Amino acid sequence: MVNGSGLWILAVALLFCGMGLAMARLLLGPTTADRIVAADTLAVITTAGLVGLAAWLDNPVYLDVALVYGVLSFVGSVAMARAIDGGGK
């Protein structure tokens, strides 16, 4: 484990706080666009969590997982945005 465990605890707490706020927007969002932005925010937070896990465990495999997850979530967000926009016409 890396020194400075207090910073790791703070980082994890902030990630969980951000996840909670994004989940609230995902569940309570008044419009579909709000829900899509919240889902994209959750994907970014999850990607950051995977990068943090790679650093904490000193295992670079998680960086590959984070990269693939980030690209797939971006493609999904663009697809959802195009779907509510009407196909991008």
C-alpha cells in the first residue's frame, strides 16, 4: 500500500460522495437529458475509481480495464444523446 492512507480515505470518500449525488440525479432527474448526464458522470467516477484501484494495488491491469470502460461509456453516452436528439438529423 502507498503511504498517506489518509489521502486514500479522503479520495474514496469523495468518490462515494460524487457517486451518491450522481445517483440522486439519475433517479430524480426531471428530464431524460439530466439522467444521461448523471449516467455519464457515474461512468467517469467509476473510471477514476478503477485508476485509483490500480494505483492502490500497484497493478497496471486495472488501467487497461479503466481505459476500455471509459471508451465504452463514452460511446454509450454519445449513442444515448443521439437517440434523444432524434438520430442526429
